[in-house]
Amino acid sequence: MGAAVSFLLLAFIYWIDRMVGHPAVMVNEIPMKTAGVFLVVIGLGLHFWAFFALRNWWVDNRLCTQGPFRFLRHPMYAAWITFICSGVILYLNSWVLLFWLVLLHPIWHLLVRKEETAMIENFGDEYREYAIITGRFVPRIWNWRRV
């Protein structure tokens, strides 16, 4: 559902971008494209790190608090909406597309509530305590401690 909403919103924002003439952030696109590729690579690394950390925990039906889950409750989503989408926008070099990025975080905060409710039903207080010390999509640096 989240991916569908994100891509539909991107299509709409991209259409607006084309309608207003694709206002570039920088005339020299090389720094934007370089930064964009860098963010996409970081995001893919985070996504796969989370996937490999999580796959071992599914077997025992335990709450995963290792790897990137030590800092984030949703590192796979964070990889996409924080790094990969940001990288794509930088690569495409458009002011209008920045609105897509600004809208993604609040949309995903709403969409992830259902998943977090399921986690509370499954893990109870263990998940509640975990949620207090970890951020959804951005680490809570001031609250890092071993889970």
C-alpha cells in the first residue's frame, strides 16, 4: 500500500514538474547526480543490512533488535524514504520533486501505524519499550542504548 501511494504521488509530482518546466536545483548536474547515486547506494546498503538482520529473527518469532533495528524500528522503510527517494530526487535535479520527499515522511508515519499496532499485539511491552528508545525512520541519537 505504501509503495503504491508513494509511486502515485511521485507520478503526480513528476507531472507537475513537467508542467512547470522542470526547474533545476543546479545548472551543473554532476554534483547532484553524484550525491543522488551516493544516497541510493547508502539506502540500498541499509535495506539489505536490515533484510539480512531480520531474516534470522523471523524463524523464532522474536523481536529483532540487532543490526539496523538497534537504531530504527523500520530501517527498510527508512532506507527507501530517507535515502533512496532522496537520491532519486537529487539525481533528477528538480525543485518540484522535493515536494514528493517532503510529503513521504508524514504519509509513511500514518501508514506504519497499522504495522506497529500488530507488533504491539504480538510482542506487547517488549515492543513498547523498544519503540521508546528507537526512532521510526530516524535514529533517536539522544536515546541510544543497547536493547
